[in-house]
Amino acid sequence: MATTAKIIACDVLRDEVKLVAGDLEVEFVEALLHDHPEQMRTVLNERIAATPGARTILLGCGRCSNGTVGLYAGPHRLVVPAVDDCISILLGSRERYLREFARCPGTYYYTRGWIDYLEDPYKEYLKIIPKYGEERARKVARLILANYQRVAVIDTGTYPVEEYREYLQTVAEFYELPLEYLSGSLRLLEKLVHGPHDDEFLVVEPGEELAESRFWALAAT
């Protein structure tokens, strides 16, 4: 990959992207934008438009609730993993995610990125205790994961997972769910950086816009 490439990635992938980026320029966007897809699209388009020259811009994110739909390449070439969200990226492939989904569809996933940069349901529960009282807050919080079957930690080997065990165990016990540790993979991120950009990626050529229809094929596979 030419050194003119640049990575724009979600904070959730900060540990993993830093490890694979090498000498490439890297920018991160707030993970909380996932809760506001239109804002995510706006911020990403601003970052892309603010990039001088004509470069290959590698996006460290997936469809993300249509947050990347409508990205405009301008003079650049955009490369986006053909995945629904960061879970597939952290597991190494969409196929691996689909296997995990088939095995246990009701999974709430964690990595350090999720804990450090996102408001998970347990943190939201702690925040609403002063407003609702502990008993009512607990009932509301437990409803959010009522249909889930496990909490799963993706260990990508890029952060000290043992430092988060106490928090993760607390979360699992609060929701009365088993806690599992899954091996992560940097395969897809490394392929994003080094290529080839085959059918595991969506490539948006200069002057084009990333249409939602480009993601539709994912639902059929």
C-alpha cells in the first residue's frame, strides 16, 4: 500500500488500528457517533473532504447503521470493509461473525474500545440510579439485555484484557449472563492496510458516493 494512503477509523478500533497502521497517517472519530448515524456520516465526509490531494482513504468501520452510507469520495479512493459493524472487523471476517451469530445470536460484545469509548447498558444503568432509584433503574437496565444469551469479550491481543476482567464479570453478573472470551483477529484490518481489496471490501472510486445498495448484497450471504 502506497504511503499516500490514510486511515480514518472509529475509536473502538484504536488499539487494533494503531498496531497495523505502520507509518500510515491515522485519524480517529468518536465512537459515540454510532448512536447518531447522520452525524457520523457528516463527520466522516468532513474528514474526507479536509484531506488534501488525491489519496486512498481506508475506513476503519463498517456500515454502522448506515453511518457510512452517503460518503462522498471527492478526489480520493475510499476503501470500506464490507461488514455491518466493527464486530466482524474485530473477529477477522464477516464469516467468523456469522458463525458466532449462528451459535449464539443474543450476544453483547466487548473489547477495551467498547468499554473506554462507548456508553454500554451497564454504564447507563449507573447513570440513571440518581434519577430513578436503584430498584427501578435495575429493572429498566435489565430489560435492555432481556433477550441476550451471553456477554462475549473479543480478545484481539492488543490490550491487557485481564485489566478489564473485574468490570466484565460485574456486567455479566448484573445481567445474569455467562461471560465468554473469544479470540479476535487483525486479519481484516491488515488486509485493509496491505490489500488486496477484493470482495471483502467496498471500493468507492473518485467522484463516487457510497450507495446503500452496495451493502444489500451482504444480507444475502
